[in-house]
Amino acid sequence: MEDNILVVTMIVFAILLFLLASGVYIAFALLLTGLLVLWIFTPELVRSAAFHLFNSVNDFVLVAVPLFIFMGNIILHSGLTEKLYRGVTKITEVLPGGLVHTNIAACSIFAAITGSATATCVTIGTIAIPEQLARGYNRKIIMGSLLSGGTLGVLIPPSIIMIIYGAFVKVSVARLFLGGFLPGFLLAGMFMLLTAVATSFWWKSWVPPRRKLTWGYVPRAFSSITDIWPFMLMIVLILGSIYTGQATPTEAAALSGFIALGMAALFRKLNFTSVRTATLEALRTTCFVAICIVGGRLLGVAMSMIKLPALLISLVTGLGFDPVVVWIIIIAAYLILGMLMEDVSLMIVTLPVTFPLMTQLGFDPVWFGVQLTILIQLAMITPPVGVVLYVMQGISKETPIQHIIQGSLPYVGVMVVSIAIFTAFPQIILWLPNMMFGG
């Protein structure tokens, strides 16, 4: 019976991949696959599908998703990020690699506000690409640094991916945010270290001579405070309210929207058009995410009904694989699937199987959530489906997609190394959440 279930399940997943490859919207492909699994194995439970569909989005924490997206869109369409980019440039332009560090640092700060990789890439890239091309920077290093820095939007809290993960598997979003804090900024530091070393040796011809370090640098760097302070204040208020327990992630998301509107009004950047555009884009993105969650939850329920996760766990434990070996296999699977699916879809499709398997093997749910988020980062810049690759090409249409991919590869290597580091030293992820909340 178990063999039959595994065979038919493989057929069902083949149907899912076929639907995705055929261009069917991921949400409807998930819904169809979930209904198919229920109909084949437990036809008497098909009528309960509507109940599961409703409950999948009946979660207060998911309200944070549209609110954070709205806040990011307000900042994007009000033009406030020009101040951020100008301020960060004053600090980083003397480093080896010059404005390439500005891309990574500005993306890190913006990511700590919006939680969206796409919004981060679009916002910073729109400002950075024309200026750096005019100064003589190579397209590959511009694109690579923006891609890597932009994907930090899904790792550095507040992360929309982490909110969806927490709601999907019932893990504290606040613990996930704390777990992603150190790895996010450590990964940003690794990106900057790679840039500094590479532009000093192998990529020396890719960047113009950097600004010389003189006594005038200190007052210039301090003057950047006038440009950066609104963003740092937002980070402190949003993340501080969550980490100190003064607000839930959803309440902090609502606060972030009001702060963004207030900042835009303070600097006279607020108008009806920007608010309308930000609202419509937030609604559009939220609807897509919600339908994906509905389809993914139904598929997860269907797989639980046929006991697929339990069968997989018994199979793996019966073979006697070391947990680290299983983790390496899962990493390889995500790297392959990341070439075929975009970020939210990849997570929702795989979690019903990988989450119970990893927790059964003794891995911490918060640790796995952060590591999964880094794998999602990789998927976002992995061809042929890497969504951020095409976002960057949309910003700079004259840049061939091959140059964008080539520029991202060294930073992809850094992400893979970071996964190995966080596997060897899990306390890098778990120290902050355990210190703040116990564990």
C-alpha cells in the first residue's frame, strides 16, 4: 500500500510540475493538485476542502503581509530612497570597490524596512545603475551587487517570506525575525568582503579609482546622518517594538505604514498618486500570495491525509541516513527546484514535506526557517525562473541577461558558503531568539 501511495504521489507531483511548466498559475496548479490527491485517496474528504481553504488564510499574522508591502511601496513611490542612497554613498565610497558597497549597504538598510527583495532591487537599482554606469563601473559587478543585496530583503527582518513561513507551520514570527537578524547582516558583510577583495585583485578593471581617504571624510561621513536618520528611525521603531514585545509583527506592520506616510509627508514627497499606486500594488501582491497560501495549504492537508510526510520520515529513518546528509540532500533539491519555481511557490509547495521531516530529525524550526529563507534567496537569482534576474533586466533593458547572471555567480557562492557556516554553527541563528524568548 505504501509503495502504491508513493507511486501515485509521484504521478500527482508530475502533474503539478506539468501544470507549472504549461504556464498555469501556481495557485490554481496547487489547488488542482491538492483536490486530485484528496479525490484519489480520500474521496470522502473532498467536501472538507472549503473548510481548509478558509482556515488557511484565517490567520492574524498574515495581515502583516499587505501592510509591510504597502509601507515599502510608499517609500518606493515617494522618492525617499534617493536620500538613503546619497547618505550611504558618503560612507562607503572610500572602500575598495567604491559605490558597489553602496549597493549592498543601501539594500541591507532598505531590506530592514520593507522585507521584499523585489522592492529592494527596484528601488535601489533605479537610482544606482545610471549613476554607476556614468562613473565607469562594469555592468556585471553593478548587477551582481544589486542582486545579492536585494535578496537580503527576504532574510533581514521584517521578512515577508518569514511571515508566510511562520503562519504556514505555526512558528513564532518574532523568533524568526530575531533568527534572521544576525545572519542577514553577516551575509551582507560577506558580500562586502568579497567585493573589497575581488575589486582589489581580479575585478580591479571593473571599478574606477575610489575616492581617497582624507581628513575631509570624517565630517562628510557624519553629514550622512541627515540622509539616513529617517530609515534608521523606522528600523528601530519597527523591529524594536517587535523585539521588546511591545507589538506583534502585525501591529508593527501597521505602525510601519503610518511611519512611512508620515516620513513622506515630512519631506513633502506624499501625494495622491503615490498613495494610490502603493495601495494597488500592495493589493495585487497580497492577492497573489493569499491564493498561493490557500492552494499550498490544501496540498499540505491532502498530503497529510495520505500520511506522505510520515511515510517519508519512516523511509529516511529506516535507511539510517545521518541528519546532516538528509539536510544536504534537501539543499540540493531546493537548488534544483529553485530553477523552476519562484520564491513563495517554492516554499509553499515543499514545506508540507520538508518541515515535518526536518523537525523529526531534530532540527530547530527557527533554524530551518532562516536556512530555508537563504535557499529562497538563491532561488530568486537562479535561472531560468529567478524572478529578481528579470526584475533587474527590466530596470536596465540594455544589459544582457547573461551579464546579469555572470555578475551574480560570485555572490551565489557566498550564499552557499553561508549555509554551510550556519549549519556548522547553528547558534549564529538561534542565539538571539533564545536569549530574548528563552529556549
